[in-house]
Amino acid sequence: MNLTLYGYDDEWIAVDCGMMIRQDLPNSPLQVPNTDTLAALNITPKALYITHGHEDHIGAVAWLWPKWNCPIFATPLAAGLLRHKFAEHQLSSAAINVVEPGDAMELGPFTLRYLQVTHSIPESCSILMQAGDYRVLHTGDWKLDPNPLIGSPINAAQFRALAPIDLVVGDSTNAPMPGHSGSEGDVAKALAHTLKQCKGRVVVSCFASNLARVLAIGIAAQQCGRRVSLMGRSMERMVSVAKGLGYLDDFPPLVPPHDLGYLPPEEVVIIATGSQGEPRAALQRLAQRRHPFVDLEPGDSIIFSAKAIPGNERPIEQLKKRLAQLGVSIFDEMNHPELHATGHPAEDELRKLYQWVRPKTLLPVHGEARHQAAHQEIATSLGINAPLAPVNGDMLMFDNLGLRCEARYPQPPCIVNQNSVVPHPGLDTGSHASRRGSLFLALPVTATDTGWCRIGRLMLDASGTSPLDEDSFSEWLDDQLLEIAAETLADLRQALQPRLIHWLANHLQHMPDVHLQIMATEMPSSEAISDS
């Protein structure tokens, strides 16, 4: 979920505006950046620059851009995807301006140039910006891929010509990974080899935006005498936009999903969304035998050509269990790592880029704290100053005294609910709390082989709140304990609290202050049960 603001002489621009799917919350809502800090500081970007078309970089534009009403600059593929989003929101796309990699533009004190890089979606770009005497390279998401299948490898000479750079705002996602990330060309060979071995119907799940992967699957299927079909709205939309831009000219003709039932299974390859266990995606419907046109059978194969995004491990494992129960063969990053390549730079690639552009200072972004720390270590070993790792809400200053954090603004989560952006339910702690009442819940639980279960009755005090159906609440709570995978009571509480708030927000007229206590108890022995 990316949104970076750059300011100089009280003029501001924004780079990227993404969203994330909150798989830890009921109904998996979208989370978008909180713009309260911008409003409080009277910051309105004069323009929005998009580095590439991934959802974590463009997914919130249609929700947040109406607050700014500024020009948007994006390369053709990202611009095409944004136009689709604007049409769905009934917004005019007049503000969306197409830029080509290599283009330069000026806005106020900023001069910016788009520099093409390789990533897991075409037309990804770093942005070189200059303001005053400072030259900053915002890398965006990138890798060094000698054979990206779609597009050209990074132009090393172009980046060497930038040296020295004052500040790199750099991708940390794979900084702890030694060596070099894999190439899309190598993944294409592995996919072709695997498809030849499969006997029944084959479903390949990958990110819709990874057009090189989609193209590789299509070509490999054609070589094996198989017909190709797409499943999932995002996959169909991405392929449609990419075809219009000429990226999939070699892609084989598509079979509509409703015609798949007429083809023998061994002649079918389905490219489906849902590699992250998303509840409404095509692969989930196939796993639950709820797809209107296809039923998976023993002997079919599922290929996960995507890595698990941190935080999605549990829904992915649940999805794989459902698929295994259907008797299908599963190929994933654990048993066949060659079927996926990351889109982010490993250690050797980071070192090579920094040898090209010779940055004086690094700001490590993306990933988690451990990824940023590994990135700082790499920079320090190259003599690059890397004084801090930022968190969401940091206001950073970069000047002739170096890089420092001036202030830290909390960023309470905002989710999309009923087509509007709202605070996460239950976050309001304002002056009206006393009129909403308080709910105190003490929950005795015990660990089982499969997770957690409740022991005894709920200890619930909901005085002063809206009427609560305790029976349905208890049943819901028991279901949540069965679903949640947590190693410790702290993890269980962290997972249960947002779900609890969401349930109460949907079932009570007024949201109370919620106080949750979880206590570990022993499972009664069989003797105690019989005695009672």
C-alpha cells in the first residue's frame, strides 16, 4: 500500500497511491492510505506520478484522487488500468496523462524523469527527481532480469549516467535474500517442462498483472496442444488492456470458460486469479466446487506460480487443503520453486545498482523492518549513509545536514466500506464514548491440536450497549476460534480483536468501547466430565 509525498518550498507531489486486501478482517475489505495527516498539515499534491500498474501502487487512486483533483501521470498500461477504475467509479479520466519511459517533465520546483526498469509487470519505472540542488532516485519496484520476456532489460548505461545520486528511496523487499533473483525466461522454461508432465486439466494461478508469466503459460500450453482459458475479472481485464497495447500478440486464442465443459481435461489450461487465497477469486470457487463451468477432479493439477505475500499464508494453506481434498496435484513454491520468480532485487542486484548510481544516502522502503535493516547493512558495506528506516506516517527531512525524522504521525487504518472510505470500525475514542457504552469480554480458551476452543460460558458484560444476541454472538465467537491460527494468546488476541470489532459494528446500533481479555485454561479431564 504505497503513497509517498515529496515536498520542496511548500509544494508537494505524490508518487503512487495503492491499496491492500485485509485478509485478516471479515469479508476481506480493501485498506487504503489514511489522508487525515495530509489534511491536517494542509498538504495537497499538485500531481500524482505512478511508477507501475500493480494494485498496491494504483489501487487507491479512484478512492483518494477526488480529494486532490490533480493531474495523474502514468505509463500506457497503468493509465489503461486506471481508466477502467475511473469508469467504474463514474469519474472522468481527463486527469490521466500518458507518459512513456524516458519522458521528462517539470512541475513547480520539481523536474522528473521516468526510467524504465524490469519488474513483474511491463512499463515499470523508477523516477529521477530534482528539486533545488537535490537529486533523488525513487526506485519503485524493480529487479535486474536479463530476459524479462516482455520489454527490455534495464539500460545500465542510463543508470550509470545518473551518478552520483544524493538520495535513493529504494526497494527493500528482498534485501535479506543473497544472490540474484530469478528470470522470467527461466520460469517460462520451467512452466513448459511442468505442463508437459501433467495429464489431466491444469490450472495455473498467478498475479494477473504478471503479463510475462501469463504469456509464458499461454505459449507453453499451445506447445503442449492445450487450449487456454482465463478465469477472474482482474485477469480478463489485464489481458484485455495488454492486448490493446500489443503486449500479447503471440498469445493463443482464448476459450470462453463456459465452453470448457466441451473439451477433454487433458486439452485444457486455465489461468486463474486467487493465488493468495482471496475468498472471492476464481481459484477459491474451484476449490469449493462453486464454479459454474468447471469441476476439478482427481488427476487434475494446480500450479501456484506466485509467492505467498506475507500475511496471506493462512488463507493460502486453507485453499491448498481444500484443493488437496479434491485429489488434485499441487505444484507450489515449496516443492517447485522454479515455477516462480520474484519481481524484487536480491542482494547482488542492490549492490550492482548502487555501484552504478553511487548514492550518498539510502532511505530503505517497502517490506518489513527486517528487510529494511538488511538493506541498511548492504548500503553501509558500500559506504552509503543509511541512518534510518522509516515507518508509515514519518515526516522526513533531507537537506545539507543529512536525512532525519522530523515527526511521526499515527496512521489509523482506513477501509473501503459500502463504496466509501471510513475509519476501521471501533477506532473512534472521542467524547461520545460514554454514550455508546462499554463491552467487557473475558474469554477462557484452551489450546487444541487444531487451534483454540472456548471452555465454559462467556463472561460478558455489555451494560449500556445496544441489545446483543448472546447466543448468535457465542456461536460466531466459537467459529472464529476454530478458524484463527495463532501460536500464542497474544497472537490470538491480535487476530480476534479486529474481527470482534467488525462483528459488533455490523450487529449493534452503536459501537461500544471494547475490552477483550483472553485467559488460558486447562481442558477438563474425562474423569472430571464423567463425575459432573
